[in-house]
Amino acid sequence: MAIGDDAAAAGYPIVPNTGEEGKVRYGAREINRTRDFVAQVKALILATWPVNRGGTGATTKSGARTNLGFTSGTSVPSNSTGDNGDIFFKTT
């Protein structure tokens, strides 16, 4: 694969290998190589983390509550700025 291919496939902008000698032209290769590396690492990161690895194992609020064992109501308290599905803790 050419330098910049992984980055382009991941949707990152590629720095063109043109411009003033010694500035953009020679730096573009390293910038694009770095973007390739970021794209490769990002592809290894799970979108949803299981509970035993510190995540909730879900992609929705309700799924996260269920997986974590929260089964209480789903309505937002009237004095809050949250959304339905957020978890609220009452302090006394």
C-alpha cells in the first residue's frame, strides 16, 4: 500500500505532495504516514466495549442500563436538563 492509502480509506484528508521545496512537499509524506497510523489504530478500537472491559456492551442508553443492571424508571426529573434514558442519582 502507498503512503496515505489507509488514511484516505478512513476518510482523513491527505496532504498533497506538492508545494514549496523543503516545506509541504517533504513533510507531506510524514504527515500522511502519521494519518495512516492513526487510521490503523482506530480500526483496532472496538465501537462497543463489553462490561468486563469497562464498557456497557451496548450502543443505546436503554441497552446500557439493562446491561449494567439498572431497571428503574425512564422519565426525566422535572428539575433536570437531561434526556429520557439518562441515569439520575438523588442526593439527600
